[in-house]
Amino acid sequence: MDSPEVVTQSEWLEARKALLAKEKEVTRLRDELSAERRRLPMVEIEKDYRFTGADGEVGLRDLFEGRSQLLIYHFMWLADQGAGCPSCSFLVDNIGDVRHMHARDTTLVLVARGPFEDIDAYRGRMGWDIPIYSSLGSDFNYDFHVTIDRDVTPVEYNYRAEADLAKDPAWRDWKGEMPGTSAFLREGDRVFHTYSSYARAGDILIGTYNWLDLTARGRQEGWEQPPGRNDGSRGMQWLRRHDEYPESNARAAG
């Protein structure tokens, strides 16, 4: 990679303090944004969505597991591969111990549009203990715009309609599964949709990215600045399911 600028300790400290001021401003703005997110109005869910889980067919209220809040990660199932999306799997690897969420009266589950037996077997392969449910046969994925199929419902992703998406060649004629996260609140038997996010909004959920962002080389992807510090990788091409990396990837530094 390109050689970084080398300075004295005092010069480094001056530059670091200037960056710290910007970091503190971002933290303040993030707190304000989170407060604004909590102030969003809510929409009551009136459709009887059905899912398949370890205990058979269940409804949306059952996914709360008796708690008042529910987070759903819309997990991309790749039917042609019989496996989960590598980037979605990367995100789930980074979730951590959900008992900390349970302590705040919040349940987190995965929902994928695939046969339950297949997605649950994949969950076992990955070593995850997070509950997973199939939305196959339900309108759920279509209504929350994480399955794109113009033959079923108007195309929309990340709050962009098809006419807008079509301006981007990468989206033209796209069909299939997409990632996202949705939040719900339960009051008695009533369930409310409070928030959904898509695309790079998932970055904040990935601890590995946040750790790598602290390093001199960052995520080592071609789009990052400053140029010349990546390893030639582009986009998500470097990413694998955690049991598919070459053994050399895990070697200790010599």
C-alpha cells in the first residue's frame, strides 16, 4: 500500500485532537438521529402474516416471544445456492449474545423466504442460536419490500420506486431477495411497525466493519479513501461465509 505520512508525536497528537472534535460531533448527531427515529409515527399491522418456525406455523405476535419489542433481520435466502447470502451471514455473525437485548424487553429474529428445513439447517451450519423463521407463502417479504418481483407487487427498495431504481444500471430488471431490518412494538394484542431500513443502513450493525474502520487500511475495499491502501478487493467480492475462507486466512502473524 502507499506509504502513510509520518510525523512527530506532537504533530500526530494535534491531528488526532482535530479528528476527535469531528468524532464527537458525529456522536452528537447520531444521538439526535436516534431520538428522531424514536419519534417516528407507527403503523398498526392488521394483516395476519404467517411464518414457519421450530414450533410450526406461527403469527407475527408469536415472534415477540412475549416481549414488547421485536427486531427482524430480513435475511436473504439464495435458493439457487441452497444457502444464505454471504453478506447477510456476515451481518448475523456480528450480532452477539441476544440476551442483552432480552434484558431490554426486545427479541431479535431472522426471517427468510425459503423452506424452513433448509434455512434452519443453514442456521445450524453457521452455529447461530438466533431463532429463524420462514416467510415462504406469505406476503410478508413483498409488503416489506425485501423480495423484488414486479409480477407480484410494485417494485420498491430503500424507499425508491422502480422508476427511480431503473436509472441505476445495477438495479435495472433486478429480481429477487434483498436485505433489511424492521422494528415492531407490541401493546397487548396490537402490533405496530415502527421502523425499517435497507441497503448500507446495515453497516452500523456490523461490528467487524466498525473495528476495521479504526485501522490505517480500513475495510480494504476499492471505494475507500485515501486511495492506494486497499488490497485490490472490490465491493463485497472478498467476503465469504465464515466456514469458506481459505485456511491460510486464519494463519497467525509471523
